[in-house]
Amino acid sequence: MRVFVVLGMHRSGTSLLANFLNAAGVYMGNDFGRADEFNAEGYWESTHIVGEHEKILAKLKYTWDTPVFMIDRQRLRDAGIEEMKRSLIGKVRSELAAGNGVWGFKDPRTLSLLPLWNEIFDEVGAEPSYVLSIRHPGSVAASLARRDGMPLPQAYLLWLAANMNALFHAGSSLRAIVDYDLWLDAGLEQSRTLVRGLDLPWNLSDEKLAEASASVVNPGLRHHRSERPETHCEIVDRFYSLLVSAASSGKIPEEAFELTSRVAGAGSILGISGDFVAEHAAMIVERDKRIRRYRRKLKLAGAGCGILAAFLLLSLLVR
């Protein structure tokens, strides 16, 4: 039994990737939430899985926009989430049965909860095949600012945590990395890279790949594309360049794993745990609401000392 799990930061093309897998023949379930103005083609997210993820994050005192760096299994066990875990196990079993042993799903929240999902797959006896969709952090931040009013530093830190979690927890089960912009610029090439990495249990000719790619790739849906590579955070810029290299070559540079391990090892010292970020992010959000409410004439709200401090500390790791 195989489960194809679409990973990726919010606003990074995960819906497009899930849509492609469906077009390529992977059963993706049928309990999807509705499309909206921010994703006209639909999110391709199971309402059941999203609901259970939200409950688990609430138990951990997190939300979807909390940058959670490399959470461990013990923290998840201590959170009292057994009921939600059993519910997800039941979902996996029912979907694998419906898909004759092959199923796929996506939800960006999965990246914060990968240790839990690895336990679930072990218990069910399913082989996970993770695929990571990446997008320029500047484009992601612009999209989140437009949709949610998220401060740029919070968006960059969330981007970094999400993508590092993929490398840290997925390990050898991370079969492919695809670049959202390459999907839109060279869809057939990205399709070939993805299919090779995932080793789908059926053959797809170039003609079928081209049809699947053309059916889901709509360049008009790209609302933000960063023209400048700099995010003014060295570790974000460097990590993005490493992921782009992996997407184009099909091989993840060793430096990407080394950098992820260094951040994981330094987390307790630097104070970049989820609790730290959650506390400061909540303060920033509330402060920014007050600024917008009482000082509408301001063009730009401040970034927030807590998250900026985390960035400064993180940047030391790449020196």
C-alpha cells in the first residue's frame, strides 16, 4: 500500500500538485473543501484531515500560521491527541481501500505533524511517498500578506520552518521536490521529474504526461512572482537556492540537510521553538491589529521584535 503525500508551505502550489497527481491517476479522495477567490481551482484538501489537523494543532496551542520547527514525537504524545490519531488512521485505511491500495492527500499543516504521520503509516503498514512543492519565499509572503495580512518576517519564518520540517522528518521518503514556477514555465519537464521520483505503479507516456500537465497548469493563476531573489534573511535565501537546485537536478544537496540539522540542534539554544514563535507571533498580530485600527494612515506596520530576533539568530547559522 502506498500513500502519496503532497507537502509544501501554504501558497506554494500544493493544490496544483495534488490536482496533477489526480490527473495522473492517483486516487486523491473526494471530501474536498470548496474553491474560493484565493484558489479558483480548489484546494484539494480533505475536510476530514484538515479538521483533525486543526484539533491537534489546537491541543499543541498552535495555529496553521505558527512556525513549528522540527516538533518531536514525544511532544505529540504528551498533547493528548490519541482520539484524533485514531480518526486519521481510520481515514487512511478507508481511503486506501477505496483506492485499491493507492491514495494521495495534501494539507500544508501536515508539515508541522510529520512525526505523527510517520507513526500512522507504520501502524497501517503503508509506504509514504512524500513530494515537496516549493515556491519563492518572496512570492509566498506576498500572497499571505494579500490573503491574511501576515507580516513578512512571520511569513518567511513560517516558510523556513515548513520546508525544513520536510527534509528533517520525511528523510529518504521524500521522493521529489518540484518548483511551482517551473510548473508554470515548463510543466512537462516538472511532470517527468515528479513521475521519475515517485515511481508511480503504472506507466505514463509523455503524451499522457503532457495532457495531465496541460489540464491543471494555468499560468493566469500566478498572482505573485518575486522579481528579486533577496528576502533580506540570509538563511531563507540560501535554503531556497538549495531547494531550487534539488528541484532542477532531482537530487537534494547535502548542504540542505546539514543546514536543517544545524537549525534543529540549535533550536533550544536560540529559542526558536514553536512556543516561542507562537507567543511572539500572537503578540505581533494583536499589535498590528491595533496599529491598523487606530493608525490607518500608516503604510507599513512594524515587523515585530520577537520574530526579527529569531531571524537574526538564525542567520548566524549560515555564517
